[in-house]
Amino acid sequence: MAARNGGGPGRRASDRGKYGRLSRERVLAAALEVVDREGLSALSMRRLGAELGVEAMALYRYAPSKDALLDGLVEALYTEIGEVLAADAEQRGGPRAELRGTAVATYRVALAHPHVVPLLATRILSVPLARRPHAVLREHERVLALLADAGVPEPAAPTAYRALMSWLLGYLFVDLQAMTDNPEETDPGFRLGLHRIPAQDFPQLRRLAPALAERGGNAELTTGIDALLDRLLPDAG
């Protein structure tokens, strides 16, 4: 009993898994790997414990609830965005280029972790600003600071911020939306399951679904961002 309640062998055993001693970073990295491979619905404390080689109870020191674990995935996503931006910093210029780079970096990370992208909507909708992870707050702060550096007056900053974030997040959700019905099919129509969509009721969808299934990529993303920046920034140059 003493070993289990104290700092003895019981605690050390629960803290160590097949990748070594647990840490918050290791737990979130493993959670991200599970979701990347198996989807968001596969993530649970039990599944994550199995991934790390520990009992599920050992994880509650690092994520006290399933919601906290989901918030941690958002944190991991924004941490990776920050790392991409830091690595590419020398290739960009002023505030406009930085804002454009932020959109491109976010899209790049979203492509790497598409199953986590829905959490950018659901967790932001349910978690108050002051309780969001610092990695998320840093990106909010960064965009607002870049708008200020670009000459956007403070009264206009919230409108500009909403416009940019609405375009970026909306683009991610539309571009990464689930389209494939049967990945084993080689015929595009059957792969998308178009036979399930009545042609007489949804003629436009039937015709355009194959094109909609193609990713817009950086080109469409940056075209939209540039058009917004032309309208939002005092100096369009």
C-alpha cells in the first residue's frame, strides 16, 4: 500500500511506458498520432494509455478529462503552426507577408493533421478565450499585432481579425471536408458515392462533386487572403 500511495515503485511504474517517462508533451504527441492514424472518434484515455504502454489512470495527471485532452490537441496543432512560422521567418517580410505566411502555415499543418481540424471549431466555440491554451492565445496575439503593425487602427482591428480568421478557418473546413465514400473504388463517381445522390434533386452537386473533391491548395487560399488584405490594410503594397 505504501508503494502505491507514495512516490515508490508503484508511481514509477505508472509513469513509465514504452516510450519512457510520461510528460504532457509526450502524451499530446501520442494523442495526435492516434488521431492522425485512426481518426478523432478512436481517441480515448484507454486507447491513449495503450499507445503509451501505461494504464489510462496515469494520463489524468497530464489531461484531467477528455475535454482537456481535446484542448491539448488544439494546443499541439497551434504549437506546430508556431514552429512552422519560426522556421520560415527569414523567408517573409513585412506585416502583410507575415499574415499571408500565417495562413499558409496553418493550412500546411491542417493538411498534416486533418482529423484534428474540426476541433478548431468545436473547442473554440466551447472554451472561453481566457481558458484557451497559451499556444492558441499566442496566435491570436500574433495576428492582432501584425494588423497593428500594418497600420490597421485599433477600432477596426476586431473587424479585420474576424474577416481573416473567418476566411482561413472556413477555407480549411471546406477544403478538407470529407468527400470519399469508398476509398477502394477506382471510378471517381463510385469513389465519391455519387450514385447515392439523386441526380434530379441535386444536379449541381452531382456535376461539381468531382471538382469539389479536389483540394484548392495554397493557390486558392492565398488568392482569398490577398483579396482580403487589399481591402483591410491601409497600405495595399
